[in-house]
Amino acid sequence: MENTTVDLVVTDLKMPKIGGLDLVRHVCENLKDTEIMVITGYPSIDGAVTAVKIGAEEYLAKPFTDGELLAAVQRALVKLHARGWATPPASARPPPMD
């Protein structure tokens, strides 16, 4: 990942080889221009607070709808754009002026 530009990392909290919070820490330390969204089937207030404190911008509990996922992705990319690192998603851009 260090040699590739990544705008957004979406990670689950529970994975077989590395925990999602470990990945959040790694991304925060090594890919400073990358937004992070955590998804989980085991949501908790403590888990959400921890994920956000260490650098996740979004925390989404499963099950979620396509619309909830899209909205979370758009929010994360808008935040990234606000810092000047990415082009905002088309739905977040103002309409062209005629």
C-alpha cells in the first residue's frame, strides 16, 4: 500500500490475520492522506470511540444499506477533498453552471 495512492480504506474490525484497529493504526501512521472507514458486525460504543480516536473517520455497523454505505463513503471522500487530497465524489460536487 505504501507505493499506491489510496483515498479510502474500508476495513472490518474482525479479520482472520490482522485486526481492523491494527490496520487503522498502520494506515494512520503510514498513509496520512488516506481516509479510513471501519465496518463491523459487532458494534459497540467502545469500539466506535476507539476506532475514531485512532483515526477512523467513519464507523458503520452491519447490516447497513447500500445507501448508508454510499453516504459514509461520500462523507469520507468529502473530508479528504476538504483537506485538498482528492477529487470529491460526483454527488458531492456542485452542479455545473450554465
